[in-house]
Amino acid sequence: MGYYVTVETGIKLYIEDLNPGGSRTIVFLHGWPLSHKQFEYQFDVLPTMGFRCIGIDWRGFGASDKPIGGYNLERLADDVRMVVEALKLNRFTLAGHSTGGAIAVKYMSRYNGFGVSKLILIDAAVPTGFTKETAARFMKLCLNDRPQMMQEVTDQFFFRYVTKPFAGWFNAIGLEAAGWSTAAIIQLLSEFDLNADLPFIAVPTLIVHGIHDKVIPFAQAEEMQRAIRNAQLVPFSYSGHGSFYDERDKFNLLVNQFVGA
């Protein structure tokens, strides 16, 4: 079921909450410039395994409100905290993909992992995001031809072949975001450095990363593993930046094993 949670005066986030009676809860944070819809092929499967799956659309993206401001890791982590408190979540697994992984890491350091028992970082933009060159290219496209920008995102996202209808669906998810929020996160991705935040993560952590990732190099996953205590890195040999889809059966099984252990 879907509903909204107020995180700031006049600003509501859309929440997709599947199998609320599930015995184990996973909170999913999507990547830029997508929404909870990117996890469709997890939401099809994991609730049937007994999990409660909660997808949060960040401010500015998906079905959430789209204010002009608040697009920094601190505020985005604050939004997650507001949702956690509103839903009274405890001992849940926090799973973040790409920039959602950066938000998850900031949440862990900023709130001492409040309520989180396990962490999953999926092709995470950690410890850093885009290079200056990549950010400049995407920003120019975003401000002049955002559909073309989204097409380029899709073209480099997956390692395995995706059909034209799938690519069209994926592009449409990215275009649900506002132009200003899309641009603000591009700027953010060229600025942050989470190296100082990683030592604050004290829960068991699963790092999933495609070895063919063209967006966030696999070497950054190795950096994360060295910096996070009790972190397990699982390379996905047939995946790019979208390991949750490229190897979705393997991914879903791994999540089931990790969260259920």
C-alpha cells in the first residue's frame, strides 16, 4: 500500500509499504534520479519470502513532494529519520542503491544507525559520487535536454541487455523527478566525501557491487569494505550499476540470506 509521511512543514514523502505484517523489515533508498519503482523486481519477490519492504521516494523524486531546496545528504538523511520515527521502525535493514547508499551512510553516521540492525549498500556512491567531468556533462544535459540525459543514464546503467520497452519504462521513472531536484543532486554528487562517515557504521554490512559498473567504479566498493567494520563485499560478475536487476535472482537470494541470518 502507498501513503505519505510529512517530513517537514508542507513537504510529504511517498512511501510504498508492502507486506506490513512481515517479520523482518527492509527499507529501500533508490538511486538518482529514480524512485522506489526501480526495486520492482525485489518487491515482486521479497514480500513473498516474509519480508516487509518499504520504499521511500526522496524529496524531489518519484511521487514525493518536490520543493526547491533540501537536496543535501544531511537533510535527505533527516527525511529518512522522520519516516523511521513516523512508522516506528526498529531493527530494520537499511538498503541503499547508488546515491541512496550515500544517504544511508550519512544516516548511519548522523543518527548512530538509529533503528538499523543491518545495512546493504548496492553499487553505492560511496565514499564519493560523480567525477567533476561526469557531473558537468549530466548537468548540461539536465538543464537543456533532460530526456536525453535520462537516456544516457539508462544506456550505461546495465551490463546485461535490456529491451526497448524496459528502457522506456526505466527512463520514465527518472523523468518523474523534477528538473531542479535532478540538477541539485548532480551538483551534490560532485561535492561530497563520506570517508569520515564510514567508521561510524557498526552493524553487519553487505556490499553488493557490479564489477562492470561504469557509474561508480568497483574499486570504491573495495574502499568501503576496508573502511567499514564487519563488512562483506560480494562482487556481481555480470552486473553494471544495476546489480539489483542485472542479476536479480542472485541479488534477491543474497538479501534473503543476509537479512534472515
